[in-house]
Amino acid sequence: MGIGTNLKLALKEYDLTVAELSRKTGISTNTFYAMIRRDNNKISPDMLKKICDNTDITVYDLFDNYGNLFSSSSELANEYESSYESPL
């Protein structure tokens, strides 16, 4: 499954609508509907961070195999993880 399908499932699991997700993230409903319809396999680091920071949806919810995230999208994974590095 792509990220679009996983997003659709996560919205259902966390009892959210696309409109609510849009309000919480500041990302347009059209963007989310297109992502779901096309079942994209790519997502920008900024969009991923906004979804995860503003909802209970996790990166694990959006990717079928989190391990493959690092091998197939290492740039995305590095950017996402570096945004949560400890300041120590």
C-alpha cells in the first residue's frame, strides 16, 4: 500500500476527516484528497512532520514497512529524524 491508502486508514483509525486534518496541519484538503486518490508513495518531510506533530498519526501509520523508509527514502528519513534530535 502507498502512503495515500495508509493515510486514509489512519484517518479512519484516529476518527479524523480530511477537513480536520487540513485544519490541524494547514495543508489543503485538495492535497490530501489527491494523495489518497493517487496512493502516492512519496511525501515531503515538511508534510510528514506537520501530520505527525499535529495529530496522533505516526510515521509508522503512514509507511507499510518503516525499515524500507530508510533504504528507499533515506533523505526523508534523515530529515524527519533530525528534526527530533535531542539538543543535548
